[in-house]
Amino acid sequence: MKKIIIVIVLIVSNHLIAQDYLRIHDKAILVDTHNDILEQCIGKHLSFDQNLKGKTQTDIARLKQGGVDLQLFSVWCDGHQINPYAFANAEMDTLDAVINRNPDKIVKVANSKALYKAVKQHKIAAMFGVEGGHMMEDDLKKLDTLYQRGARYMTLTWNNSTSWATSAFDETGKKYLTHKGLNDFGKQVVKRMNELGMLVDISHVGEQTFWDVIATTTKPVIASHSSVYNLCRVPRNLKDEQIKAVAKNGGVIQVNFYSGFIDSTFDKRSLAFEIKHKAEKDSLQKINPERYYYEEFLFKKYPDEVKALRPPLSLLIQHIDYIVKLVGVDYVGLGSDFDGISSSPQDLDDVTTYPLITKALLEKGYSKKDVTKILGGNFLRVLKANEVK
């Protein structure tokens, strides 16, 4: 009889979760801190106020369908771009044009007060996140202009280092560096971002840069799209001591959805896939040596093979759960990297699928209050803490 009662309780509990997760998801303010649709629009001559299903992971209609309330749109170019500041402004122009055409659907917001107003009006709130300090071109005035245009965080480095900060890619992959971490100008950049109310993003930065930031900043930081190193040992993820430091700083870690950052076995399986298609990979690398370029092409060409490479959604939840158990539920959120990644967990195909994360967290035993924090409440706390009064 006792076993029967337990089974009944479990069935009823799962039924209630199935009924409630969409309601909880809808009421929460959902924040995603990293989406690369702007670069996709420029590179492929698209506009994300059109139906882009089958072409991208993002468009306005699908953002609404997924329940996204605040989207931080990544402003990105790689380290080979000749005029990175001009390119950053072109990407910003792309979003501004979409907003001008769709004022009833999406609005650019400058602060948390404007964000809450947009949510009440059932509009998508938009901010920029500049992914790579090279786009300010070593000029604090250009940093100011990027902030004035709506950038509310800047990732200090992308994979390439700047003259003032070293990246995780370079700190782990290069034998000789002229310096590691922040130099004096790098510390000026962090201080200026604090003065502006622009969040300092430590995703992509090297460990020495990370610790220099923690020693320099007077405001809480973010990792806009990073996961847990102890679960998946890649340089882009954060080690336990870094996670603890972010929590002590009052910041937040927005977990990245990329398969290679959440599944420790993904790279091995992906390598086997690349070997199988080596001839095509080599041809693509002659056009563009960056991994994201050939991955995107090959992954789209061989979808059935690629689907088998993708980890289960439970591994993404494991990264969230790891951070919660290590430092508490107040220091984790979502930074999908949609449209900047070639592989995501099973079922998380595009921006419509965020409710599945809510469902999985509830099934894991998280309370409604804690789920609301993870979906966006934690980031909003950090955003407010950075705002200049």
C-alpha cells in the first residue's frame, strides 16, 4: 500500500508540474544575456522581424513564444575585423532598425525601470552586450558612445586578447604573452564601466584577467555566457574558485547552452564527426580558420549525425544545479548564446524552448521563487546594482 501511495503522489506531482510550469514561466521575467542574431542578420542579410524559422534560432515572434522579456543582443566581431568599432555600430543599427519598424513588439531600454515598463506593455525589452573589448579600439570615448547607444555590458575580451586584457584562449593556448591580465589601461576600462553603470562581463577572459577584474571592480560582475569548468573542462568555463569569487562579488553566472561547454564528452564525439568530414572541413578552413565557421556549415549539412552528438537537457540543468549547490541560488541565470553556437542540448532548438528549462527545474525540485530567480531575477539584481543613481 505504501508503494502505491508513493506512486500516486509522484503521478499527481508530475501532473501539477505539467500544468504549472507554463504559468510560472509566463509570470517570471525571463532574461537571456547573450544572443548573436545581429551578426547573423548582417552576415546573411536577414532581418529578425521576419519569420526566420529554419534559418536562425531567433526572430521576434519566436522570442515572444519563448517568453523572453529582456534580450541582451550580442554585438560581436572577431579579432580580424579591420574596423571593429564601426562594425559594432552597424550591428547596433540593425537592432535599431528592427525596433523602429516594430515599436509595438520590441523596445530598447536603458535601465531596470524602463525594462519593467516594457514588460507591463508586453513588449520585448532590448539591450546590447558588446562581446569583445577590441570593439572600443583602446578609446574610452568610444566605450562611452557604445554605452550611450544601449550597451549595458561589455565582455572584456573575446577569444582574442586586447592590448589591455588577456583572453582565456590566449592565456591557455599561447606560450609567450607580453603580459597576462589587466594592465593599467585595462583597469581604467573597468573603472570607467563602473562609473557608467556598464556591467563588466568576465566570459571569455583569462584567469589572470578574471582575478584582476575582481580586485579592481567596485560593482557586481557578470559572466554573460559561461558554464562550469569542473563539469566540462574547457578554458571558457569557470572554476570553483572563480564561481565563489563571483558570488562573493554579488555577481551572476549566466550558463551557456553550447554543447561543448556543458558536455565533457562532446568534443570527442565532435572530433570523430570532423574526421569523417575532414575534406570539407579543410576546404572551409581555407575560407575562414575559425571553428564556428566550419562547424555551422557542417552541422547544418548533416543534421541527423549532428542530432546524435547533442547532450541531453539534463546536463544543462546539472551546470545550473552545480552553481546553486556551490554558492547558492542567487548567482546563476541563462546566457544561451543562441545564433552563436552550432550545437545545443536536445530539445533546446531555438528561443521558443525556454519553457522546457522551467519545467526541468521544477521537476528537479526547485521552488517557484528559485526558478524565478534563475530565469531572470538574479540578473535584474545585478543590473540594478550597477545602475548609476
